[in-house]
Amino acid sequence: MVTVGLENKACHGLRKGEEITNRISKRLFSLKESATYLGRGLHGVRDMVWRGEIPIVRTGRKMFIDIKDLEDYVSKNKMVYE
């Protein structure tokens, strides 16, 4: 059996599984997290999803946005004023 090193969790203040998720970068963001990432409001991100500007990953009733899609959105919408 493989242990992940949670034996010192009291010292670090970590809950079970947190050490593992801290090593793996998160790929799917909630709409709220996506709004924070983009510097927009939650309703602004929902509008972007409804307009088809950003694709979603649906799990049951929950909607998530792939970080790669957020990065693509930012790259596609960059512009320089002259």
C-alpha cells in the first residue's frame, strides 16, 4: 500500500487529500472561480457561456470551465490600441 505522506497533517493544517491536490494543478474551474480568473463577475461569465464564447464541461447540473479554454479566450481577445 502506498501512503502519500499525510502523517504530518496536524503540523501542516491539511485535511485528507489536500496534499495530493496541491501537487496537481487544477484544470476545471467553477463559474465563480472562472470569474475571479478573468476579473469579471459571475453573471458576466454566465453570459459569456450562454452566448457561446466559452465552452463548458457539464457534470450533472454543475458547470465547469476548462482552464485551457479560459486561456484561449484571453489569447483570442488580446488587442493593441494604436
